[in-house]
Amino acid sequence: MTRDEYIKLCHELWEHNKRYYIECSPLISDFEFDCLMQKLIQIEETYPHWIEKFSPTQRVGESLTDGFKSVAHNSPMLSLPNTYSDEEISDFTKRAEKNLDGAKPEYCLELKMDGTAISVIYERGYFSHAVTRGNGLMGDDVTLNIKTINEIPLKLSIENPPEILEVRGEVFLELKNFEKLNKGRDDDGLPIWANPRNAAAGSLKLINPKEAAARHLKVVFYAMAQGPFDQIQTQYEVHQYLKLLGLPTLCEIALCKEEKEIWTFRDRIRKLREKLPFEIDGVVIKVNNLSSQSQMGATSKIPRWATAYKFAPEQGITQIREIIINVGRTGALTPVAILEPVKVAGSTISRVTLHNQDEIERKDIRIGDTVIIEKGGDVIPKVVSVILKERADHCAPWKIPTHCPSCESRVVKQEGEVASRCPNEECPEKIYRHLTFFVSKEAIDIDHLGLKVMKQLMDKKYIQRPSDIYRLTEKELLSLEGFKAKSAQKLLESIEKSKRVTLSRFIMALDIRYVGKTTADDLAFHAKDIWDLTQKSIQELIEIEGIGEKVAVSIYEHFQDDFNIGEIKAMLELGLNPQKAKKVLEHFYNGKVFVLTGSLLGYTRDEAASLIKERGGKISSSVSKKTDFLLTGESPGSKYDKAQKLNVAILSEDQFANDL
Ligand code: IVH
């Protein structure tokens, strides 16, 4: 391995990264990408002095200790004038013509991204730092968090980059990631973000870049503040140039001359809006020619050469009939407003979550109130505000109940949490939610056992805990409303089928706090079987990749509970037999840690690594107590001595070939 080969590998990884994240057309599989990344990590561990600051391993750094540094912008970060009215757009085009001595300018039409503005500086082609807009003159240095964004090249893909390049754009969260983030926060009793924009801005202010990386922020650039202006004449060319540099740019850019084309663009984008995976709040109209832009100038806050047409969020006015309480699986009490049905953005809305008491107090929402409901894109509908003048005199402030509406236990509110919770483990509503989750597609996946059937089975006390599902008899099923021999048979068959669930789904079904699908997969991968998992100490759990302390403690505590262990035992006795995923079961390399040394004759290192990984093995770059096998080729290095010292099994190439 030479230094040049190392650098080539860094570039290769970036190209794949770009194809995946920016162009959405990957050339290689995730697995192949992981292997390349693993190879790079190995090289960097062997030759730490080679590490390039643009290496893809350098994205996630250490936490900031002294907060964010305030940095002055080289030129002010302007805002945009904006309007909801067609007339004001016409005024804008008229003014532009007047300012440009009567000549009709060309316009560059763009999406107005609904995120938070960022300025990113590249020095001699390398990512240098990133600053928030702040007050337009000074912003916060959020370099570490911006660096975690996969679309951001750490090195520009151009031979002769400008000395200094400053690009400006928008950091945002895709809707699916926003919803995932909020769901996790809601489950954890943390306040949820009101919209993706706030969530993106908040994410930039995280002290720990690892947390920022987990948010999967995205960015697009729409402006150049410093760069080779001698080679670029128009805003449209700015986009093309940024693209050439490997930077993520806006989609759906259009050029036009006539005002009516602005409306056509706006109407098309308004329709497209619902289908976009991120939020936009309008379109931006910019005079295309950069020298015309200079001629028109700017005030201290906004340019005269650009304006935004904002889409009014789709709203509806309706009344709150009542506020009901939903008791979740974790016991969290969530207030839900039941509305007079109202049509907003194409769908009829009859209920909307009010999240928690704090949120209700903040908006002062009361039963009987007339409220404005808003629905933007894919986002869940929300109450924007109360129309106070419509409020009836007798209408009292609303308070979350002090007792669980299902079991009447006194609710508790833990410090730092916004949700009130029912602490009663026997709470029927909690059990119902838990059972319906247990049988859901995400978990054990039992067909023909829907919400209504579950309710009946619970009412008749046939099911009180998950293991009871495996005790159900045909006779019991036939006693349910609407059940005939055939439907009973179908359900019993589904239950039987579910006994061959994967270990990962079974772990998921146990409903351990903070354990979602990814964690369940990780646990299933690292545990021999369910009993092995129940025996793990907090320390052993933390050692599993992807498991942090909070999650480890939660898993550990779950298995300390006799009831939980009793349930697992009962289910296994009743025939439930969670299986590790097939690939993993088949080979004894599964779960074993391999280190490679020396040169192999029949395989490249990559090939050998892939073969091991395909069989469930893991590749590590250095020998430690955790290493299971050292795969040894010709002229092995110091790793061989270390492996012998630590009693690590040595695997020759021939043995390896035989094992496969
Ligand atoms: S240009 C000199 N273009 O909207 C003009 N801004 O409301 C600088 N924004 O602060 C901005 N999409 O954060 C521009 N295509 C786009 C945009 C855009 C979203 C944001 C930007 C700006 C805010 C103003």
C-alpha cells in the first residue's frame, strides 16, 4: 500500500458517497461500500500519519468543549423579501425592469428551501469551516456538525480549485427523518420539534457531533459569496459551477423571461411540493445576470434583485369537540383533540395530537375553542393557534388528568420529561398497546389479530399478556363475535407460523425501552440466543457496536424483571422458537472477529474480508483480546506475534479456503 493508493481510495469512497447521497444512483452495494471503508480504516490505523483531513473517516469529531465560536461573515448573509401575493411579484418584476433601464431581465427560478441558512468555506479546495447565518453579520461556527453531513465534500472535485470559495445554502431535514426524530423524542418524553426547520437549526447547535450525525441532516447550496466570479456570469452558472465542484445543489431550477412563466413554475412547484421528500415554503425569483444583480444592489438586509413567493400553508378553521387521552405503550399520556371534521390539503382531519400539557398551555388550547389547523406537505396536522375572540365565556383551561384514564393510577411526571406517565404495569390500556404492538408487523407479525379482535380477547380475559396468545384455543376463538371455524383456524395458523420468528423481531416484540429495529438487529446479531442476551451485563451490552449506556441500562433492567423473564420462558415453552437470521446461523464465522495479516495468495484482502463478512464475521484492524482469528498470509507482520502472545487462533490461508 502506498500513500498514493491511500489517497486514491479516499477519492474513490467520496465518489461512491456522492453517487449515493447526491446523485441517488449508487454503483456499488452498501456492503461493498462498507468493505472499502473498512479497508480505509485499516490503512489509517497502520499509517496514522497519512490521514488526510478530507478522508471520509474524518466526518465525526469530538464534542465541543467551549461552545460555539462567533465568526464574522465576509459579506452579510442577506435574507429575502417575501410575499404571498401575485401583485407584489408583478411589482418586483416591474421594479427590476425599471432598475435595469427598461430591459427585461432573465430570471432564475428556484425552490425556497425551508431549512436554516449556512455558509461553508473551502480553502484551496478543502472544506475549512461552516458558519450559521446568525444576525446576518456574525454567526456561530458549526463546522463539526456540518462536517457530519454526507453530501458535503471534504475536498472539492476539481483540479484547480479557487483559493477561497464561500458557498451559501440551506441545511434541512428530510420529512421522514424529521418524523423519526420526533417520534423518538415523544417516546422518550422529550419535547418534540414543531417543524423540520426548527429541528435542523437545533441540530446544528448540538455540542456532540455524533448526535448531529445521527440526525441525518442534508444540505443544498444556492449561492456563491466568494469564488471565481470572473468565470461566472449568471446565477444559473453558479448552480452549474457548484455542481461541478461536487457540491449538492437545488433541484428544479428554471430560467424564464416572461412573468407568466413565473406563475407556471410556481403552479408546477406547488403541485410538486406534496411529493418532495423535504419541505419547501415557496419559490425564489432571482435576476439571473450577476452584473444586473450588482447594478440593482441590496439594502443592509435584503437584495433588490431577488424575492420569494411563499406558499400559504394550507389551513382550516374548526372547533375542538373534546380532548381525549391516549395512553401509550410506555404509559405516556398524550392529549388528542377531537375536531369537527375539516378538509385541509386534500384530507379530512378529525383528530390532531396536542402532544403534552406544556404544548397545550403554550397555545392555551381549551375544549370548545375554535382553532386554526395546518397541514404542510406530509407533516402531521397541528393546531396553529386558537381564535380567542370566538372563545365562549365559560370555557376553562385544560389540565392533563392527575390519574390514568384507563386504570386510575396516579400519573407521574419525571424530571426533565414533558410527558405524564401511568406507572402501573398492570394498566389495561398499556397492556392493550403493548399487546397490539407485540402482534404487529414490526414485531412478531401475527395476521388476523387486529385491534378489535385483541380488544375482545382482552375483555374476555383470554389474553392478558403476550404468552397467552400461544395458549389460545379454538373454543375460545369461536366464542368471539364474528368468529367462525374458518376464521378461528386462520388465526391459529398465523399464531403457529409466528413461532418461527427471527430473533431480532422477537427482541423488538419484547418492547424494551429505547430498543427499536436497528438496536434489535444489533442485539440479535451479537447474541447466541435470547437467553444469552438476558445474561449480558451492562458492560457487555455497551461493548456491542451501536449500543450506548442509556440503552444498555434499559436492556439490562428489562431482563432483571422476573415478570419479563417469566414471559420469555413461558413463550419458549409454548413453542415459540426465535431463530437467528439464516446467513448468520449457517457458518461458524458468525460473530467472530477476524484480523488479517500478510499477503494472501488466492485472495485480495478485500475479497477475504468480504467472504468473512458474508458469513457473519467481523473485520478488525488490530489484534486484541477480542480477536477470534488471525488470518495469516505470507510474511505476516507484528500482528502475528501479538496474536500468539494473546493466544488468538491462527488461521492459515488453506484452512480459511477449506472453511468457506
Ligand atoms: S438566496 C441574497 N435562495 O430563505 C439572498 N435563499 O427567507 C440570499 N432560502 O435566508 C438567499 N431557499 O435561508 C436563497 N433558493 C434560495 C433559498 C433561500 C431558501 C432561505 C435562506 C434565506 C431565507 C430568506
